[in-house]
Amino acid sequence: MPKLYIVPTPIGNLEDITLRAIRILKEVDIILAEDTRKTGILLKHLNISGKLQSHHQFNEHKTTERIISVISTGQSIALVSDAGTPAISDPGYLLIRECLKSGIKVECLPGATASVPALVNSGLPADRFIFEGFLPHKKGRKSKLEQLAEFPYTMIFYESPFRLLKSLEAFAEYFGEERKAAVARELSKIYEETIRGTLSELICHYKDKTIKGEIVIVVEGKKPEARSPKTGV
């Protein structure tokens, strides 16, 4: 049956792709990729060829209508991003929304994402959390940090290695230097590491280092104010 498949791809280690994802990528007529060169490496590894087309944040408004028309003629299409699950801090939402509006079936496969392993491995509470993705660089950044400073649950952020230190310093300013956090880098890859500590300790750790790779920052939520056992205040 023609439909749009949302197919997660490995965030690093190519062994992390599921058997179902491999089958779908082999069966569909077209594979939409954020970066055809990067996805081409994965498809070559899987012995899949001749299906790649470009679909990214700079052309998705132009290509979405055509993609819907193609699916409507009876073809199935898979959407992938460079790594992880499409639409999570990556292109995909617009196409999914418009397909659903047009009555086209959309099926999202479970699979790799950087946020969950970073959260679980942080050692911070994982029963309730908020995913913020990339913080605004300028407009709205201050108000967002002020809002999150009061948030009581664990927070997950994506960040580039070039802005890691700046973000840690901003978190320390708005959340407090003693707030616990963890920085996960290069998840599932050869040089994977997770550094845990207070925001102050993490700033000291990264201050004089050259940082490379994909970054996930996990930050503890605000703890409830301590109350007197006698008065309750």
C-alpha cells in the first residue's frame, strides 16, 4: 500500500539500524534524504542504490507537493535524515503534516535517536523530562532560559561542539552553578563519552579543550524548595 515511511537511521554505528528499517528501505520506490551524500554511505553499506532524492529544510516547501502527488499515484516513499529520527530537530514535520492532510498514510518506524541514550546514561531522573532540541541563538534565548530555570524535570538539549561551553555557561547563569548535568558526545561512535558533574565542574572540564562531535546536554530539573519538617514551610 502506498504510504510515507519515516525511517530512523543510525546516529553513528551503522549496526544500530533495525532489520525492519533495512527491509523498508529496500522495498520503497524513493528514499528522501536530508544529505544524499551522507545517506548514500549508509545505502551503499546496505547494498541499496538508485532511489535517493534530496529533501531538506531549504527545498521542502517546493518538493512537498510533488512528493504527495508521487505517493498518490501508488508509490511508497521513505523519509530519512542524516542521523536519528526525521522531524526531531531535523526536516520532516512539514511533509508529514501535509501527507496527513491529504489522506496519505504515514508510518513511523522506531529506531535510533540521540536524546534517549543520553538521558538514560546521564544518571539523572528519566521518569519525566522535556526535550528542547537546539536553544535559540539570539531572539527568545533569555526568556526561554528564564522559563526553563523553574522547570522541575530533567531537560535535554542538542548543541554544536562550537557552542557547548557558551551553553554550559548560560545554564550556570540561569539555573545555578551547582545544578547537575551531563554532556554526551559522539554517541554510539568510537570516541563516545559522557561527562557528568555540576554545571560548574563541566565548564572547568571543557574550558581549555578542543571539542568535536555531536553533543547532547542533559540538565537536572529544579529541585523543590526544602521545607521544615515541623512547620511545612
